[in-house]
Amino acid sequence: MLFFSYFKELVGKEVTVELKNDLAIRGTLHSVDQYLNIKLENIKVVDEGKYPHMLSVRNCFIRGSVVRYVQLPPDGVDVDILHDATRREARGS
Amino acid sequence: MSTGPGLESLVNQTISIITNDGRIIVGTLRGFDQATNIILDESHERVYSTREGVQQLALGLYIIRGDNMYVWLLRSVVGELDEELDLVNDLSKIKAHPLKPVIH
């Protein structure tokens, strides 16, 4: 639940999602759900020359299980708050 | 608190799906469920290759399974196709490597 809450805080920020098939998609985080499925808006594929497969797509829904990384803006991360939340989560479970 | 994926807004829209074996399938979304199983009407597959331009293979009505333990079952990136953008891109001129399959 921790990362679900964390991603909810990041809605509206620009992130780059790297998938397990090496495709990387940059876009604005529109929403996230309990499975960490991600909806991005106004997407741009990183390295579009190599991956023209999504040229006509503006928004997308990405299944959580195919995500390898979510690259965040450095100013979007408050490390201290994240630290506290993880410590609480670790104590609780 | 388990609402399904927020795909309601995409029903009856043209969408494009990337499956876990790296195929692109384009069609009209008719239905979905909590496991992201999908019903796709008038679907066709777009095959990218580095030698020829994009090929389109007609498929008809498809059910694509969202969740699984078997390699042949499919997971996906679902994107709403912007019709204007799609017309502008001349598919016969696009050459690219096919997408890689998803490796967990």
C-alpha cells in the first residue's frame, strides 16, 4: 500500500516508465491503482526512432506487472518522508 | 477496494495493445474485467519489420487474456489511438524492429 500512496502523491508529475521489454515511455502520471497499474497522458516514447510502434498514441494504460522502473523527477522525491513511511511499514508488518 | 483498471473511458474507442510477446494489436475495445482480460472488435495486428514497411493482418473479434502463469497468455500496454495522428503516419514507410517480448 505504501507505493500506491506514494504514486498517488506523484499524480500530475512527469515520469518515465521503463518496461520489461526495454520500451521506455515518458508522460504525465494521470492515475495509479492498487496493482500499481499506471495511466500516463501525453506520452512520448524515449528513443522514438527505435520504437515507432506507439506514434499515434497520446495516452496509455500500463499493466503494473510489466513495469521494470519508474523514473521520477529528482524534486518529486522527499526522501525523508519516504524513509519515515518505510520505517513505519516495516515496523507494522 | 478493488476497482478494476480504469478502462471504462476507453470502451468503444480504438485502442492499440502491446502483448507480452511483443505484438501490436489494434482494435475497438468492447469490454474488460478486473483481471484486464479484454474484448477487442475489428482487430488487426501491425507487424513491424526492418526490411518491409508495416504489415496489417486482419483478425476480427479477439479476447486477450490479461493475467496468467503461462507464457502464451498476454499482458499489455493499452493506448488510445489518436485517429488524426494515426492517419498522418504512413504505415508503409515505417521500418522498425519488432518489439521485444516481456521478460520477468
